[in-house]
Amino acid sequence: MFMYYLTKCTDSQIMKVLRHARETFNYHFSPAGGYWNGTTWKAFMKWRFKADIHSCCINSDSGVGILSRKQAIGDSTNTMNLFFEFSELDKHRKEYLNLISFDELRNILT
């Protein structure tokens, strides 16, 4: 029934119907601009909840996430973004992803 309803709507109406109540999915508002770069940050952040995994994210263009079982490159997190909302990530990017510079990573590893 829902799909039938969508076939009778204009594109504008469909976008309003499909908009999630908790987050805007329009990728044009992301740091990638008009280039869609997925939502891999959600997978990275999910791994950051595991206590036996160390992780950090190099702060460059779209970021480079690093996970390790051996190298203490960053502690796990217990952040409160359980629904992985981009608006929350945007507010707390450094803490959620453990953003560090390449030089900081080099110092940690040497």
C-alpha cells in the first residue's frame, strides 16, 4: 500500500515522505559536498564501541580510520550516538572518531 501511495506522488512529495524523522539524508550537506561518500563513519564508529579495539581517524579530507588490536592508538568510546545520526557526529566529530593528525599518529607509533 505504501509503494502504491508513492507512485501517485510527485518527486517533491516523495522526498518529504521518505525523510527520516531523526536525520536529513541529503548528502549535499555533508563535508563531501555534491560527491556522495557513503556512511562508512558509522561502521568505524561502531567498532569504536568495542573495548578490545584501539582506533583513531586521521583528520584528512574524508578521513582515514585505523583499527588495531595491538597498537594503543586510541581508546574505545561510550558516546551517546546510538542511532548514528550525522547531525550528532557533526557536533562531536573529534570525540566520536578520535580525530588526530598524521603527525600525532606518528608520535604515538614511535
